[in-house]
Amino acid sequence: MIGIDITVISRIQKMIDRWQDKALNKFLSHKEIALGKNTSSYAGFWAAKEAASKAIGTGIGKKCAFHDIKIKKLKSGQPILKYKKKIRRKYNIKSTHLSITHDGGFAIAVVVNSFKD
């Protein structure tokens, strides 16, 4: 399955301006916050987690929350996405691929999952 999301970067900046650390902690772990370089990165992470939840057919909510999805980067800088074990098992996820881009004030992410038979 495929999930896609687009996020306005200024929306994330407004959240940060208003709520400071609470805004980032709502959808990112401490490691993910440290991984982000700027607001564009954080907006990309938001879009990635939204896209990941759509790729399993739930959207962000009770069945799959922001903190059920983790974003890391390889040494090359390529972002990777991991679901918590309970999500991987429940939805039979075999592998996940993530692409994030930023341009024109937007962050866009696409997630593609393959599933176990």
C-alpha cells in the first residue's frame, strides 16, 4: 500500500512558535527532534508519519499514533521509517520505503509498504 501527505512548513513553524517543545514532542521522539535540522525537516517528519499511517489504511489516531512510527537516517542521509512491532505485526508489514521532499514552502512524503503473505 501507498501513503502520501503534504504539509505546509509554516504550519509547523506556527505550532513551534506557539507551543515550543510541546509541539515537537506531540509527534516526535527526542531522537527524532535531534535528527531534525530545521522546521522543514520537522514538517517532512510530520508528513512522513501521516503518510505512513495512510499506507496502513488507518490515518493517525487510536490505531496508529505518531509515536508508533519512528524516523531515522542512514549514514548517507537517506530517511528510513520503522513502525513499532505491534503495528508491524497487526498489519503484517514486511518492508517500508520512505521518500521526503521539501520545496515551495511544502514538505511532501510518500511511504510504500509491502506486506507478508
